[in-house]
Amino acid sequence: MSELAGRGWLSGWLILALILLTGFILGVGAATKGPALVASYLPKSISGHSERIEGEVLRKQREANRLLLKVATAQGSMLVTFTQKVAELDLLLETGDTLTFVTTGYAPFVEDPTVERAKRQEGVGAAPSPPPASSSSPQGPKEKAVR
């Protein structure tokens, strides 16, 4: 009877060792091959390597279901295509604006990058400053005489 009990103890350790070895192999395989397999199913903003690219909008073209932007960056020109939030981006962006977006890196054609910042060109779209109020302006007395 003690011989059978000894074999049970040995088979228990053998099963445990096989489970641990299988878990180790699966863990190493998931760590090395997993990101490449899962990356295509994740949103672009959280999947792997991303880079902030800044450039000036040279041209904007709106089509029915997409917005095309020609953007000049330090790396070269890019054609950026937006198919999501088209109306909002069309209203937000104008030719001459500085655009910062997040993408996997420079490429001549980019689709739906994450817009991080849009900065209006200096002097465009700003409210005009009111003229300085002075009592010695030449138009002051004429306005009073007309009324």
C-alpha cells in the first residue's frame, strides 16, 4: 500500500511540473508574439508606438463622408484623411492652421489620426481690438455734429 501512495505523490509533482512548464511556455509566447497579434484589434491611440507630428495645413478638401488635409511637416508633406467627426473637424480646421496629431510615425498617407491640438494662424479669426479712446481724435467732433 505504501508503494502505491509513493507513486501518487510522484505523479502529483509530475502533473504540477507539467502545468508550470506549460504556463511558462504560454507566458513567453504571449509576451513575444501577442502584441503583434492583438495590435490590429486595438484602437490606434493605444496600440504600441505613437509619435506626435506637427505641421501646417496647406490645403483642405471636404467630401461627403471624409475630410482631406494636405499637411506640411518637418519630415515632408502628408495627406491626412479623416472619416470620423468630419463635420466637426471641417469646422475646426482652416488652411494655415498648425495641426498636432498622434500617429504611428511619418507616412505620406495617414488615415484617422488622433488630433491633439489645432492652433489658429496668427491674426486670423481673432476679434479686432477696439480703437483707443482719445478725446483729441479728429473724428470725434464730426460724429457729434452729425447726430
